[in-house]
Amino acid sequence: MTFNVKSKLLTSLAACVLLAACSDEIVNPPTELQDVDSKFEIDVRWSESVGEGADEKFNDLTPAVWDNYVLTADIKGLVTAFDRESGDIVWEVDLKEPLSGGISANAGLVAVGSKKANVIVLNVEDGSEVWRKEVSSEVLAKPAIDGTMIVVRTADGKIFALDSNDGSQEWFYDRVIPNLTIRGTSAPLITNGVVLTGFANGKIAAFNLGSGDLMWEQRVSSPRGSSDISRIVDVDTTPVVFGNVLYGAGYNGYAIAMDLTNGRYLWRQELSTVKDLYVDSLRVYAVTTDGTIVAISRTTGDVAWKQEGLKYRRPTAAAALGDELIVGDFEGYVHFLDKSSGEFVARDHLDSYGFAHKPVVTDDEVILTSRFGFMYVFNKVEDK
């Protein structure tokens, strides 16, 4: 976890922040893995290099899936479309600038954001550039693509709604951010004509997609403590909508459920995370800042179970395949947990460098990318 320190703060404070961010790894060594009697194995259908990996650099370059393509982007600007079945490269293009936010695919378009404050949109069929638009600062989260608009969050707290055809600005929103924040931003979500996103002041807000008008905002985390560091309350997770309920979570705050129409609290549960939630019909699943995996009742907010077997192993955000949750960790293990109990049901080691981004699940396959730029596409094999 890294922090974004504004220029007015002293270098010594920045050093303290970095120390605080790394303290879990220094004081608490990674939990030693216990043996698991795996109930199934995994079959890696194909794996390929996707370019320059993230290593320890922050970015949100999780792969995207569109039709029969798996789309990837690397930190130096290489965007690639792979055939989902074979792993063959369909097209690739070098955008010639470092990328930090993306990759999104929808409505025949691919969108990425760059460290040089550009939003770049490509045609999903051949990788040809549709348009490129400069925004106010680097883009650290994937853009949201609707049929008519692309909505982008920038690192300086702004939202840009851009016409999906030519990149012209439809509307703009500016939110002042605190002096000290975690390096990262909440990716916007578009649903039913509403844009939802979190902010570094600990709030989630809803905007009208067509006009940009603020519909409501609600606090997820409240600053506590006397120092700037202890008062960090970023909401860097992407909101999740299930039915007419919005689920979100923040750093140093809570996991919450809200009425999507007005932002009214339905429940909240104390929790700290910067990783996206996973929600199904029964539970909300979170990976906390110390690596504990928590399952919360979707309707009541009560904790159903906790799994501490991956504490301080920097697990990725969770995804799900059937009855199992899936997370990767910093040593390259893939862990499967029973969604109802939190018990480990399978484990495999795929990569020597560890995993950087949450798994992407589609149909019966799982897609994982490593910190050094290798992508694995695999299935469960029920009969060992």
C-alpha cells in the first residue's frame, strides 16, 4: 500500500506514512500456510506474457473480457487482445505512454487511463485508436463505459464524463481531496443512469449520468485521531450494486449497505479495506487491510465468518467461481475458500512472483495476472 503525499507536507512525514503503510509486513510476518486437502485441482488452459508487469508499482490494470477477447494492458503502454479459447494474440498496440488505470471494455470500446493524464479509447475489434483525451491528472482506476459516455476518475478528485464517440466533455465534477490520501481512486460504476464512486474524504456519491447533478452522498468512513495519517479515510473500492442496494467499503471505516435511490444506510459493519468487495445473493465478502477475509450477511450486516489464514500475505480482492471464493497472494498461490464457511478447500501454486490484481471470472474460467506480467487462464477440475 502506498500513499499520495501533497507537496506541502514535509519529507519526514512522507517517510512516516510509508513506514506506517509497511508496518504490517515489518511487525507481522506473512502467515505460514497450513496444509489443505484440495477437493479439486486446476487446469491451466493457457498462459501468456502481457508485457511489463506491475512489480510493486501501483496500478489498476486488471484484465477485461469482451465477447471472445481477453484484453490486457501493461505499465509501459502495450494493450493486447487475446483469443479467450486459444490464447492467441488477435491484436496488440503500443500506446507509447505509461498506463495506470484500466482496462475497461464495453459497447465495442476499450478504455485505459495513463500516468500522463490521458484517457485513450480503442476499437475492441482491431485495436485502432478511436480518440484520446487529456484530463486533469493521472488516471489510477479503470474508466466506466456506458453506451453513450465514458466516465473517468482522476487522482486529484475530479470526475470527467466524456462522449464515447469523440471524447468531448459532457460534464465535470471537482471534489477537494485531503492533504494525505492512499494512492488510488475508486473506479466509477454506471448503473441505470447513475454514476457511483467513492472519494478520499470517506464518502460515496451518486450523480445523474446525463447531467452530472449530485443526487446524494453518504459517509462511509469518518476521520478519527489527531494526526493526518490516522485520519485517512479513503474510499478506494468500486461500489457494488445488487438489486436496489449499493454496497461499499473504505479504509479505516466500514463496509456499508445503502438504499441506491437515496443513500440511506441499511447497515454498516466496522472494517478497513482498499480492495473491491464481492457480493452474491447471501453475503458481502471483503479482504481487509491486514489480509483477513470477512463474509458479511448481505441483508443484516452481521459477520458470518472470518478467515485469518492469509493475514499479511497481501491477498488480492476476492472473486467467486461456483461455491468457492478465489484469491491470489504475494507468493503466487491461488486459494479457494468455501463461501458458506470460509474454510480452504483447494490451493495451487502458479507463479513465482505473486499476483497483483483480483481474479477475473467468466463462465467457468478464472483469469489471473502476476506482478511481472504473466496471465493465467484456468478451470477447476473436479475429479482429482
